[in-house]
Amino acid sequence: MLLGSVLNPINSTIIAVALVPIGRALGAPASQTAWLVSALYLATSLGQPVVGRLIDVFGPRRLFLLSTGLVGVAGVVGALAPGLGVLIGARVLLGFGTCAGYPAAMALVRSEAQRTGRDSPGGVLTALAVANQTIAVVGPLLGGLLIAVGGWRATFALNVPLAVAAVLLGMLRLPKAEPEAGRETGSEARPEARPGARPGAEPTAHPTGGCTRRGSLAARLDLPGMGLFAAMLVSLLLFLMNLHLRDWYLLALSAAAGAAFAVRELRAATPFIDLRVLGGNTPLLATYGRALVAYVVAYSFLYGFTQWTEEGFGLTPFHAGLAQIPMFLLAIGVSVVSGRSTSVRGKLLLGALGQIAACLLILTLGGDSPLWMLLLVALIFGVPQGLNNLALQNSVYFQADPARTASSAGLLRTFAYIGSMVASSATAASFGHHADTGGLHRLAWVMLGAGVLYLLLTLFDRTLGRAAGTGTRASA
């Protein structure tokens, strides 16, 4: 579970230090190598909920093995790529290949909790959060080491042994789907008990992998719904990646696809995303909204603040990376200390205040600021980095319909990546051609606005601590 869940963040962070060497080797400008980042985000944003739904239907084992095997293939393609186009294709494969790890882990945690009767797996959820944060620490440093030893192609080749290890462990340890596919339990056997469920609707999936709905595979998976969801999301993300009025048609296309998607899902017998259930699950919708604005702040800091430390403050790329380490180390410590508590309100409030404090401090920075102030900003950001990720993950676990744990976890990642795209656009708009101090302050105001919105969404959310549709209550 841990190895599968870190395949995505390790490929997200390693590429940051490989963009310049790739551009030099292939003769590609920065505007073209940027697609190596965007390609993975686009594929992952789309793939997470789709693969999560497939895991809900078929169980985590086969999707995990198939997806992690695709990561190995992508590693080979990337390591041997003759040009930038093939390399971008390899990143798309990596995006889809790394989609199964996190939803599969959440589905396995849910099924083990039901099997053992222990529905507070705080230690496992904390381990997942810490593993992803640890990769965020060592990813750029590992990438620099690999490039120094074997060149930029080594950052792609690394996926081959990681994929082999994940597939072997998955074959040995992941539980197989239950043979009794028609057995119904819990909320899946009684869909009318779930918030917003249609009276008389048929159950969709057994949480351990057996599908309870009869009919064709296409009907069970809702392929038209997936297609409309893909059109809506890709159009939206392409618009957010380069905000400009000339691209208004992308936003219009996204809105049209979204309307068609809503109509389709409300009429489908087995929808890809059950909007009736989701619409009745106010706690989960609030969690997704918090995730989006939280990641606007987090990724604006990771992208914008790091660029400013190099261009506006004068640090080398290596020292700029070292300046981030206090944040990640404190985030890991905060997650470990607070992880075994299922309380989410306290984590969210403290995380919101940490975001706001760090943004206010950024507004005081300048090119002549002492180095300790940069380190202090990074240290303060470690508090929301550790608390928000863990609280949002725990919220989804307790709030989601157990039969859709994997797809709900995938949607959490999708909202996070939409937040990252907004952050990327805000960073580009704030800095222009140079990451100067004025641009940093403009970006800090955007981050502060998102941080205040995050705080308000938490303060006025009376549903916090309520697990929707299961009767379970998470401590608030």
C-alpha cells in the first residue's frame, strides 16, 4: 500500500530537477518541457476517480497490479525516449499508472476495518500521509543524485524496479476478490439507506471487489459518464493551465460537458459518480471544497516561493531545495504526533491558522531579508502541510459511502490537482517573466485569500465529525 501510494508523488517531485537537463538534451524550451509536469497532472486528475471506481467494482488487487505494471512500462519508454513527444507520452502513462495506489490503499483499509471490526485505522492512515510527505522531502534530492550518476533518463528508469517491487508485493499480499460476487452487505445491500439514494435502486459493488449488479460491463462502469467527466475535467484543466480570455471556449466546453454529465449521472442506473448520493453527503462535499483551496495555498507556496528564493533572493537551486526541508520535516513530525487521533476539526483549524500566519509573513519578505526568515516561513508552513493532508484524508475515509471508498479517495486527489492547477496559473500571473518580490507579494495575497476561505469553510461547517451514510461518527 505504501509503495503503491508513493509512485505518484515521487514522479511529481523528481521531474522538477530534471526539466532543465531534459530541455538541454532535447533542445526544448521551458514552455515545452512544462508539459512534462502538466501531462502527469492531467492524466492523474482524470484517472484517480476512474480507477477508483474500477477498484470499487472489481477490487483493489487486479487494478493495482495492472496500473503498477503500466508504471514499469512507462519507465522503460521514458528511459529510451528519442524525443520530447515520446517523453510526454511516457509521463501520461505514468499518470494513469500511478492512479491505483492511493485509492487501492484506502479501499484495503476500509475492507480490513470491516473484516476486523476496527473502524479507526489511525496508524495506517498516518503511515500513508507520512510516506507521501517523506517522498516530497527526498524526491528532489534523489532526482539530483540520479541525474548526477546516470543522467536525466535515470529518473524515468527508477520506475522499473519500483514497479517490479510493487507488482511482486501485490501478487503476494493483496487479497483476491471474494468468489461470492452476489453477496450484499452493509449499505451496499440497502442503497436506499444512503443519503440521497433512489428508492429501489440496485446495489453497485461489494467493497471487497464483488459486483452485485447484473448486466453488461459497460452498464456497470457507466462508460458514457466517464467520457463526459473526462471531457469536463480536461477542458477545465487546460483552461486553468494558461488562463487567458482567448481560451474562453475551453471553459464553455467544460460547462457544457459538466451539464451533460450531470444529466447522464442522474438518469443512469449505475452512475460513475452517484450525484444523488454525493449531493446528499454534505460533509464529503465540504471536504472536497476544503481540499481544493488548501492545495491552492500549498502548491502556490511550493511553486512560487521556491522560484522566488532562486530568482528574487538569489539562492542556488540546491540551496532553494534545502530551504524547503524544515517544512517537510515538521510536517512529518506533526502527522506522526497527531495521526492516531480521528479528530479532524482541531487539525483543520490549526492548519488554517498556520496557512494564514505563513502568508502574512511572506508579505514582509524582500530581497534583503535575513535567511532565517525564509526558514521560519518554511517551518510555519510545515504545520498546515502535516495537519491538512491528514485531516482531509481521514475525513474522506469516515464520510464516504463504504461501497465507493476508492472512487471517493480518487476524487479527493482530483480536487487537489485542480487546486494545483489554480496555483500554477496564479503563480504565472503573479510573476510574469521574473519571480521578483512584487510578484511574490501578489501571490501571497492570493494565498491569503484562499487561506481565509479555508478557515471559513471549517468554522461554519457543522457537519465536521459526522460520517455520512454509515452511522459512524468521527470525533470532532
